[in-house]
Amino acid sequence: MFNANSKESIIEYAKKLKNQTLRQVCEEEIEKHNYKGKGNFGQILEKFYFGYEPNSDADPDFKEVGIELKSSPLKTLKNGDFRSKERLVLNIINYLEVHKEKFENSSFWKKNSHLLLIFYLHDKDLDLLDYMIKLVDEWQYPKEDLKIIKRDWEVINKKIKEGKAHELSEGDTFYLAACTKGATALKSYRDQPFNKEKAKQRAYSLKQGYVNHIIANIAQEEEAVYGKIIEKSEVLDEKKSIEDIFLSKFVPFYGIFAKEIEKILKLKLKKSYQYYPSLTKAILGVKIDQEIEEFQKAEIEIKAIRVEENNSIEQSVSFPAFKFEQIYEESWRESELKDLIEKKFLFVFFKKNQGEYFLEKALFWNMPFNDRKEVRRVWLNTKKQIQNGTIFKDYAYDKKGKIRNSKKGNPIRKNNLPKLKDSNVCHVRPHGTDSTFTFPLPIEDKKLKTMEYSKQCFWLNASYVRDEIYNK
């Protein structure tokens, strides 16, 4: 076993788990307690390997040395590198108490300042006792990360103090988030101190992108593909917010045409749909072929938007194509779209003037609470059409009554999925014009009698981007 009063002893004992399964290391204890398959991976790990009962105490699991034990699933990339399967959920946020705390004496910091992390390979075809444990190590936040996490905690706390616990979003913050925790039933709602409206139960969590950064460190993966924006001295400057530091990189280029920015930065970019996103990376001081480390950790999405001379925005903003089968099977709370719209976005606007585009402004944005509710309504309508097998509506006809074809010769099909006119926030339509790119359907379409349909995406309406982001 291990010495509960020795940090080194606990960590050394934990590292014996590497490349082992719970069945291999705990078989005797499991049989002794007549284990019947109850509990999750973490609970079994705590009970049968470390020998203590799972609990929700405010103290760290190894309180004598201030270490909190956390286990989390991995997935493997094609190149063999490990990535997190999900965010790392920490302790529950107590709305009624946390507003009284300062970060240094907070329940969050008391419990999570020093983590012992155990990552295992998830495999849906295996019993969880047979999941292979691949990475084990301790984690303490580097100084520059800790400054950002502290500020994240303060942002969450400020919203609670303002009576807006029900409006919390993972897009409010960078590395530390307030994720929903518990079922969607009324029992998962909690009282908040400065508003009578109940708020969903939430927990502190490290964003999946930040967990990937931890994994890469523990696994000692090569991180040369990442470029950093912020210098350590900038992060440690208490007078500047993280947002201010990022946005300050754009200020010297405001009012300058894209071609001139290229010259200043000694670039020669190809004209393609990636032109403005690539130029944005270059402005931030990152190589075109690199990912931005801080943005990867914070899961920030960059959207480079072109604005016409009359202040209109012609192009709606797309999210990745969704799978019909996935929407059919999942709830809104589990949905990919919910995760996407709760992210933080960096919008960079290039304004047209005499046929050329100049950099006008950049801003951080995350979707307001009421607009997230509207996206949920659109998603539920989409799910309804998939569940009912009623996606297809009719073919498009010309004035002579003949079916109209696309430029590629494919029949143009109308569907019952939410349209631009149906919501002021978002809609559903294909990403491209070729209807031969399809995804399987979980239910046969009643009119087409087919088990596949053209790939579709959720889009933020161009008018929404103009009115609620650009003009705000």
C-alpha cells in the first residue's frame, strides 16, 4: 500500500497502475467485496485500489498531503497520441457559499490545487474493469496558467454575485469552466443567492482543450505544432485582462488593408477560403501551420468575417456537418451543438472599402443565455424531423413543373429542417451544393424512402452576426 502522509508514496503507488487494468491490480479486493458491477471507473479505483470510500467531501481525497485524485478517459489519435475524451469535472459549485470566498481560500482551490491524474483508454466494447490505464502523474498549474484559471474563477464568481448563476456558460471563461452537472430533471436545479430563479447545478471543470495540454505534458508528446501568443510577463501583469492582451495584438493593424498587412508581416498568402483565418493567425504572431496554444487550451473558435461597404454580412457562420444518427440518439444536454455554442469565440471583422478589405475590429464573444435557448429550440425541431422520418418535403420545380437541378445536375430537394426565416439566431442547411455527399439516416424518410440524406450543418444567421455581434 502507500503512506497517506507522504506525497511521494502516494504518487509512486499510483504510478504502478500504468499499463495495468483495474481487474489486474484489484482482482482480490474486488472478489473479497463481491463486486457486482456497480459504480464508475473512478469510484472503483478509489474503493478497491486506494482503499477509501468514494465521497463528496470538501477536502482533497488525500487530505494529509492536499492531493485530489481524478481519473478521466482517453482516446487515441491515428498517430498514436492520446487525447482527452471529455472535460475534467472537478467539485460542485455551491452557489450559496462561493460568493463569500476569495480564490486563495476557496473550496475550488482547497480541493484542486494539486491533482493526481489517472488517464485510461475508454473502450465501449470492454467492461470498465478492463480499461487500460495509460498515463499517471501529478499536476500543479504553471504560474501563467494559474493566473488565467484564477481570473476564470473570478468571472464565474462575479456572475453568481450578479444573480446570473442560471446564465453561466462555458464560453464565459478560458481554461476553468462551469459545466452542467447532473440530470436535466428539476432535481438538478439549485437555489442561487441573489435571484429567485433556480440555476442548473454546475461544477468547476478544466476544459477539454486544457486537459489535452496536460496529457501532452504527461505523455511528453512533441508540441512543436503549437505557437504561443502571450509572453509570461504579459500574463503576470495584473492590470491587463487576458482578453485585452489578445486583442492588443490586432490594434496596430486596424484600418490597414489585408494586402498591406501581408507586406508588413512579410507574407504571401494564397487566395482561398482560409485566407482571412490565416491572416488572423499571422497578426497574432503565430505561423500559418501552427495551432495557437492558448486557444487550443481554451477551445476558442476564430471566425474571420467579411463586412460589405453597406455594413451587411453576406455569409452565415457554419458549424461542422452533423450526423443524423447522433442527433437522433443524444439529448440536447449531450449534444455537440450545445458544446459548440457555449464556447468562446474570437470574431475578426474585415470591412470592404473600394473593393478591398481592411481590418476593422476584433472582439471576443460568447452566446447570451436567451439566444442559447433559441438554438436549443431549433435543435429540438431538427431532432423531431429526424425522429419522425420527415426530413424530405418536396423537390424544387421550375415554372414548367419540371424538377429543377443543381449546377452539378442533381435534383434540388426541399426539406422540413429549420430555415433562415424560422429563427433570428440560426438555421439548418447543407455546407456545400453537392447533394451526393450524404450521411445515413436512423429512420427511413417517409417520402423519399431512403436511409440517407445530404449532409447538413447548423448556421448562425448572417443577420444575427451583424446585429448581435458586429453592431454591438
